[in-house]
Amino acid sequence: MTDWSQLRHAYGVADDVPGLLARAEPDPRSPVWGELWSRLCHQGTVYPASFPALSVLTEIAGRWSPAQRTMPLALAADIVSSVDQPYGDLDPHVTYSCEIARLRALTEETLQSSGPDDDPSTYVYMLQALLAFEGAEVWGRHLDGLNNEEYEVACPQCDEEIFVAFGQYGTFTTLDSMYMNDSDSKRLLLLPADPADLTGVGKRLHARAIADHHPDIAEKLTYVFGRADCLACGERFGVEEAITARWSG
């Protein structure tokens, strides 16, 4: 049994965590999820109480149907994939390997049960969760840039900050952080990858999105795994490589 009074979360002693977990419900709009996130994975930081919560989150996810369990899976994934551990360097893939194996299976089941009418942003979060449980260092934490339809990266040649956009405002690079309010901002079109040329995680994710009837997500992936031009120096670079360089390590 976990003695929560001996553990701490973002706001202090974690003896309130069991009560919050007991109040958890499938509705993602329930305020209890915000309370749990702010305590156990506050702005991406994890605490001594965060990892013991994985066992309870696994149990909750296992009790709920595939469509109901997205919140416990997403919270567990954020905890597992966190690289901000100011109170230690525990490796959850070692210490909580059984729970993570179960969480991975439950996430796969949820993804397989999704359909074309399901919320595409939730689908992306579940893909990200699956990658987190598999130990993917970058994409297990940052695949949700697909939902934001934007990544901010540094040019590998001149280090200029670049916004890579691929959504309602178009598909381009720009130096203007307020491009959504300025249709006249200077832009260079992105060069999407040919799906036939994708390899590795890009190929896997694209094929899965197509198979799971999410063609819009598959199209976004061709830009995330495609190429872009820097407006500052003209360098052409791989978007995936720039994303990985920003968030690796």
C-alpha cells in the first residue's frame, strides 16, 4: 500500500491524491482531471507522488471502456514521458514496467476501437500516449504539435527561430510568431514528404493514420516529416530533424 502522506506533489503533501483518484470519471471535462494534472505533472514536471499514481491510473483505465479511458491514459503517458524530475531520476520503464506494459495494451485497444467520426485531437493524444509507453523520447512528448498545427524549431544552419505551420492558415515556414493575425507575413511553402518515401516512425504513423481513417492527420504528418526552408538564411532542412534536435536529451 502506498503511504501518500510520505510523498509530495507540486503543492505539498500528497495525501489528497487518493481522494482525487477516487473521484476520477470518464468525462474529460471533469475538473478532477485538472486537479490531478496540476499536482502530478505540473507543466510537465513530475514528483515523488507521480509515479505511484501510475498503478491507480492503470487500474482505472482497465475498468473503463476503450472510449472512456483516454484521460487516465493521457495523464499516465505525460508522467511516464516527463524529462523534468527535480526530485530524482527514476526510470518508470524499469520500476513500473508491468504497469506500462498494461497501459500500452490499453492504449492500443483504444486506438483500435476509434473510428473516422472520433475527435482527431483525441486520436493524436492516444498515438502520443502509445509512443510514450513505448519509450519514444521526442514523439512520446511532442506529437501533439499535430493538434496545434505548428512546431517552433531552430534553423540548423543559422539558429533562427522558425514557425512551421501546417493547418488552417496554410503550410509554410515563417519568422512571424503572430502569422495567424497577419496574412501578409513573409512565408515559404513547406515541401511535404511523399508517403512512399517515409521511413521509421513517420512511415509507421502515416500508415496507421490512413488505416484508422484519419486522412487529415496523415496529411499533416507528411509536412512534419517533410522539408522546410529558412527565411533568414535559405537553408533547407528536415522538419523532423529540427523537432528532434529541439527536444532530444
